[in-house]
Amino acid sequence: MNNEYQLLDSGNLKKLEQVGPYRIIRPALNAFWKPELPEREWKAAVSEFVRDSSGNGKWRNREALPETWNCVLGKMTIKIKPTGFGHLGFFAEQFRNWEYFRQNCRNMDTLNLFAYSGLGSLAMAAGGAKVCHIDAARGMIEWGRENQALNPNIPNAVRWITEDVNRFVQREERRNSLYDLVALDPPTFGRGPSGQLWKIENDLPKLLDNCRKLRKPDRPFTVVLSCHSPGFSLMVLSRIVEEVFGKCEIDGGEMYIPESTGRVLPAGIGLRAIIK
């Protein structure tokens, strides 16, 4: 299956995307350069998400968008739903992680934290893993189940759980549940389903330390960590990981989305650490 999503262009703090049959514009607050494509390509967009001073925003439609539609991305069919935050239900910069999961998770027990709408979890299952998917938002769990239903070719090997990640990991330790791989895509700030506060600068090292206790003995352990928080460079993330797990093999760098122009749009930092 070919991707039905494409980042067409970026510039002037915006990005132009083709999402299935719909061309849309969303903010890209690090796109300080000029667009590459001519203005007529941008004017062909049917909708634009415009942020206001509070950080929220609204969709301005030249043509009415449906509430939802399906799109093929990363070898998966996914449900697209424009939200009031400007999200669509996926983060395209994760494409390399999805492919890594497909190729490297056979016969693994994997834990996916802050797991959003489930594309990483489905890629793990497609690669042959038994997956535990954790997100604090019940709506995201429901969205993930809907994405699973759209992909009957992927093994039904995902447990969908609504829970605060810290509480869940601590309970898994008490239950002596063990894993081969943990993936995390933490927000800068957030709250769990019962109001638990998350601040990445305080909570990420503690969460990683708790994840360390879920490692299967005498087997390699993999940590896949993504971050979009200011101040968290690859060197910072690597140092935090090595402080928790000790010396390990780390491969990482800027995450990005390829453009049709041949350029790329940077979109956070990602690393994979293998602890032997």
C-alpha cells in the first residue's frame, strides 16, 4: 500500500499537507524559511488550522471537511479526525520508529507509553510483538481500537489500557511483569485520568528508572524515546538514559518529515538505546 499522506511544503511557520483526498494547512512553528512551492499550491488547500493567542485555535474551511476519514500511512490504514488542537491522529515524524518496530519486535513483549492513537502499537504487533498500549486519555484508547479494526491483517496482540503511565509502570513492577522494549513519547506537561501531574523535567528520569525495573533478566532491553520539549536535545536525552541504564548503545538524532520538495521538516528528537 502506498502512503496517502504527504508533506508537500513548509514555510512561513506553516506546513502544507495532503491527507488522503484533502489538502490542508497547519502550523509549523519552526518553519522559519520561505515556502518552496508556488502560492497556487497553497491556495488549493481546503482547510487551515489557525491558532489563537491562548494556544488553541479553529479550522477555517474553504470546503467542508468530514468529521473523519481514512488514510493509508506507514503501511497502516488510520482514522483521521481533525481536532480542536489542530491534531489529526498521527505524528508523521514517527515513521522511522514504526518501521523499526515492524522489523525488530518479533516475539517481544513491548510496552508503549503515552501511546496516543495506536500506530506505534500496531506497528509493534505487525512485527510480531505482544503489546501493552498505555494512554491517559480514554478517547485515545477508543481511537486506537478503531485504527486496529481498520487493519485486520495486523495480529490482534494489543492490550489497550487507559491509565496514568507512572501508576501503571509501578503496578507492573509489583506484578513482576517484564518487557523486552519500552517506547515513550512523553509530553512536556500533562495530567493523568485522575488529575496526576506530569512535568517532563521532573518525571522523565523517574519514569525511566521505573521502566528499568521491568527489564527481563539476561536479555537485551530497548528504549525508544521521542521528545518535543524545548531544552531536551539529543545529548540531554542520551545523558538521562545513560544515567538510568548505564552504558548502552544509542542511535538518535532529529526526527523529521520528508517533503515533496526534497527538503525535510524537523519535528523533535528521537533515540533508540539498547542495553545489553
